[in-house]
Amino acid sequence: MRSYAQFEASAHDAGWGGGLLVRWVRNWRAHRAVVRLGDMDDRMLRDIGVSRDDLQWARALPLSVNAVLALEERGRLRRQGAFRKD
């Protein structure tokens, strides 16, 4: 996921990722990637720092949000101890 986030950041800096349609398609692809993560077993998900609840949360995000980046941020906050499960 980290390489995907770095690619997204560099693409945005390059200036070609600013359009609404491009952003929507990018976010749709990110949502599809989150759905594919659901095919992993719980041990594999734990290894990458994601739970089934995290995946469910990310799948429910609107397409205006990049689900992969949001999922990565949620994991980062959890590792820092700043994440509370509501």
C-alpha cells in the first residue's frame, strides 16, 4: 500500500491528477483494491496492519475519498496509538 500512496502523491505533484473525473476513477480503483484485500486471510491482513473491520470501514467510504490512502492513514494512527475504535 505504501508504494501505491507514494505513486499517488508523485502523480498529484506532477499535475495530471487534478481533474474530478480522474480523481473519481483513481478513487474507484482504490476502492476495488480494498475489496480485493478482503480475499486475504486474517493472518495476512494482520501482517499488513489491517483488520476486517478496517476493510469494511474503507469499503463504506464515498468515492470522493481514496479508500487505500484512508486505510493507510487509519493504520498509521493505530500504530501511533492515536486511533480509537468508535
